[in-house]
Amino acid sequence: MASGNGPGQTQMLEGKALLDRARALSNRSEDEIARACGYVGPSGRVLRKSFYRALVAAKGYALPSAPTPGHSGLKGRQADFRTRVHGNGNLLIGNAYTRRLGLQPGQEFRIEIHQETRSIWLMPLDSSSMQDSQG
């Protein structure tokens, strides 16, 4: 039985229906086939892993601890608390972290460098601290 992936969106096909639709669209790209079979998340991103797992299951192969298509128990990509300095010297933190801290677009910070611990601290600027630093 197919499970839904959001209001007004296509059902995620499984079993024979999935194989038939994928076969009928075999001249298209993998992402187009996955979309046409309903493997699209709420953000519009193609759920490739769920799609491939469903294809394997439809072919009759049992996968260990296979989640229900589209419901892996995870909430999208997970932050892994790692980053690297880019070639241009920039260091990207990413929205997974800013969202966890409840930071808002336009919010400003003072950057503090702590040589002894080789750490960088972002200190939120509020209206009173901004006035203190300006006057």
C-alpha cells in the first residue's frame, strides 16, 4: 500500500505499481522517475534513498530494517557538527545550527577570537550593546 507524503501530493508508489511506472518512464532521469512515483519530500527535494529502497523491495529483496518509504524516522539532513574552511578562507556554519539556536535573519554578532582555546565565539549584539560600542 502506498503512503502519502503531504497534502495534495502524489502517493509514493510501491510494489508492482512502482515497477510499472518506473519501467514506463525509463527514458527519463532518475530524479524525474522518483518524482513521478511520488518520492518527494515536503520541501520538494527528491527522496532518493526511499525511492531506491522501495524499488529494491518491489523487486522482492528484503532489506534489513527498511523504513516505510518517506518515513525514515529522521528529519531530513542532520547537522553533524563539522565544517571546513573553504578555499576562499570563509567558514560556513549553515542553517542547521542557526535554526537550533533560534537565530533570526539580520541578527548581528560580535566575533571574539580566543587564541588560548583556538575557538571563535559569536556574541549577540543587542540594542544596548550596540549603543555602548558606538558611543
